[in-house]
Amino acid sequence: MGYALKKEAWISPETYLEMETASEERHEYVDGEIFAMTGAASTHNLININLLSLIREHLRGGPCRVFAIDIKLRVEAANCYFYPDLMVTCSETDRQSRSVMNEPLLVVEILPPSTALYDHNRKFAAYRQLPSLQEYVLVNAGQMGIDSYRRGEGKDWILHPYGVGESVVLHSLNLTFPVEEAYRDVEFLSP
């Protein structure tokens, strides 16, 4: 998904939430700025469905839930609201919410070229402020490749890159799957 800045005066989180409830399109909120989210390509959508299916089946019957696309994630410490492609929470507090999660242990973003830098930098800086977050996963939408950042000691985050022929290990979920499963039925187009 891409982003387009809606440049307006500083917006409060409360005003953003009111606007978002009435809006037909989704927007992310970053410390007073609003970013309109643009549509996703079919590749993005297929990858999201594949990962959602893998994770949902793995979590079946347990206390954790996976959410996709239309559920907001509040990062209070960074004064942000995001719509991650996928997130998993096991929080009882989050279970009581219908539209905004606060305590995910896993966040997944699928990276089209237009947002890769933003998701690697600004979003990750915000997500790292979530005490509950154990893993941040970035999935390349242009070719097979998945990067998992796992929380280490203190402020350390350790990168675990996965490529063709390798198995992705999501420690936060105790889930392992071949990289190719995330890309099932995806056809990469030549530039």
C-alpha cells in the first residue's frame, strides 16, 4: 500500500479518530499528520492472504488473534495510529477492543517499493516503542524475501533475513514455514 500525505494543520488524535470513523478511505496518523492509504496491488493482497491463512491456522484454539488491514494499531508513545498488514495480539485488553489494538506481539508489513523506506525507518521507530512487540516482519512484495526483526536485550533488535529455499521462524508465535508459502500463487511481473 502506498501513502499520500494530506497536508493540513496539526490534527489531534481525537479529531483523527472522528474523521476516520466517518471516512470511506483509510488514513494513518503520525504525530499530528494524516497519511491517506492508497490501494494495494494483487501481489500485496495474495501475500497478505497467504500469511493470514498460515498464522490464523497456527493460532486456532489459542488465546491469540491475528488481525489484518482494517484494524488500527495505536502506538501511544509515538502518538501514532497505523493499519499494519497483519498483527497478532494475545492481550486480554486488546480482546475487548473492536477497532484499535495496543499490545501486539507481532506486526507484519508487506513492502511495495513505494513504502519500503517508510516501513523500514519511521514505522519501525514507532513500533519499537511498543513494550509488547516481540517481532517486526517485513515482506518484500517485489521478490521473495522476508526480514524478521526480533527484540533482543535492551534496545537491540536482531535481523533474521530469509530467502528462497529457507524457512521463516517466527519465534513470537512458535511458527516455522517455508518462504515460498508466503508467496504461493504470486507471479512477479518484470519491470
